[in-house]
Amino acid sequence: MRISKTKTVCRIALFLAFFFLINAALGFFLEPFQGSSAEMWDHYREKKRLDMVYVGSSQCISGLKPDTIDAVLGTESYNMGTNMQSFHNSGLAIRSAVREKGVKRIVFVIDYEMLDCKRNKNFRAEASFQHARGTGLSPAGRIRNDLSFITDPEYFGRASSVNYLLPWIYDRDMDIRMNVREKMAGRVLNEDTHRDENGFLPSDEVLSSGINYITLATAPAWQKEATTLIELKLTRDNRRDLLSIIRFCKRNKIELYGITVPYPNFLTIYSEKSYAAAYRELKTLFNDNGFTYYDFNLASASLYQSDVSDYADNGHMNTKGATAFSSMYAAFLQSKTDHDRQFENFD
């Protein structure tokens, strides 16, 4: 009987040893040397002082250029945007920046794609963000960080709560050869798709001129012919997370600016009616709490006008576009004029 128990224990020990060995190997080959979320948090921690941060999805990463804005405002700012960043994770970034860096000004980039995005359907982006956040914390802080994800009602009881412990599942780089070379060298060897030291993601790509570039003026006629348009809706959970951010900033006397960065397909994928309703709801949520929200897709031509050459693709700016937009937005923040008059309405 005792021999049987010993064999069982040995088998379990061998299985666990084999499991951890395979997991370590897969992690080495597949986990990126410097993934997007990890890079964001690493550069953020290197900053000694920050006055302002930008949070939001990939539209934030590619649309707001901190050094351009800082040159106008005399500030120290950083781009904390990450791919498919949920409102929940924007809140985590904001709280970290306020508590760790004493940040007093937040620019929150609202990506309409995230209005109805369910966090449990966005596992890879969610897990990558939180795992990278935990790497710079104390051992106790990292445990709390990881447990908060594993026990989150969005994931608890699902496979994703276990998969979180295996980062190569959700944060991987299939260019294994380059990944291994970078890990062996201990530095980034291919700068493409990597951020600068201020969190901005540069791009020299230019949107094809053959793609429809819809403006607010041409949208009504185009939408009459469109057959597949998405109906926008701000879900209850995302509305709760958005209000949590707004109330946190209000309670802590943080300047909060809600904006939507321009992108050329804003009315080629969403119905004009639902876009207008979402816009009004967002504006009301910010205004009712003493903050402002501006959608720069609706900016008047006298304030800001982009060109197809300002975009890398249908949803994101390139470096040229981000520089022009950031320069305008810095002046916008400085200005004391009535900005509401500089934006078009759907009425």
C-alpha cells in the first residue's frame, strides 16, 4: 500500500516537473521579448515625473504624440494606451498614474469599438495588460494583481482564469527566430511595431487613396447605399466602468478630458443614428460631472481637418497625422474659447 502511494506521488511529481518544463520552454519561445503592454508599462515605470497621461485603445497609441504636445504645453506626458484597452483597464492605468506618479491631468481616448466590447470576449488584450502591469509590482502587489484577474467575475470559472497563468497562450510572438535572438541579446533588434520612450507608436504607413474616405458631409448619402452598418450601444458594464473613471477623477480633483481621435471609417461601419446617440450619451456623462468630451471626427474644418495621407489604415493615424493632430490638440487644451461651437452636430 505504501509503495503504491509512493508511486502515485512520484508520478504526480514527474507530471508537474514535465508540465513546468514544457511551460517554461513555450514561454521562452513564444512570449515576446517586449510585447506592446509590457513595453507600455516598462517605459511608464522609467518616468520620474509625469503631469499628464493618455489612456485608451490603439487609436490612443497611434494618435497622441506626447513629445509634440509637451513642446507646446511645457508638460511631461506619457501614452498609456494599449491595444483593445477596455474602459476597465483604462481605469487601472489612470489609478496607477495618479497614485504612483501624482498625475493631475488625464486624456481619455474613447474608441467607439469598445462601447459594447465584452471583457470576457477580449481575453488576450485584457490578460496581457494586467500581466504586464503586475511585473513591476512588489511580490505581494503582483499576487494581488494576478488574483484580482483570476477571481474577476468576468473570468472566474472560465478557462481564461486558468490560462492567465500561462502568458504564452495570450501574449505570443510567432516570429520565434527574432524573438529568441532578442531575448539572447537582451534588447529590441527590430524597431518596427515598437513604441518610443513616451509610449507613442510611430508608423510610416499611408492609407490607400483608393479606399473610401467618408466625411461628415458625405456620410448621409453614403449611408443610404450601405447595407451592413453596426448599431452602436454603450453596454451597462462599460457605462459603469466609464462612470467609475469619471467619479474617481472628480473625487481626486483630476482634470479629465474625454476625446475621440479622428479615424476615416467612423461612419462607414456605424449607423449615423446610433453614432449620434452614443456621442450624445458620452457628452452627457462627462458634462454632468464637470468634464468635457469632444469627438474630433466632428470638428469643424476651421479647427481641424485631416487628409487620407494622415492615416496608416482605416482606424489609425500614422506619425504624420499624429504629429499634426497632437499639435492642434495641445493648442486646443491651451485655448479658452468656447470649443462647443467648433464641432458639428448631428441635428
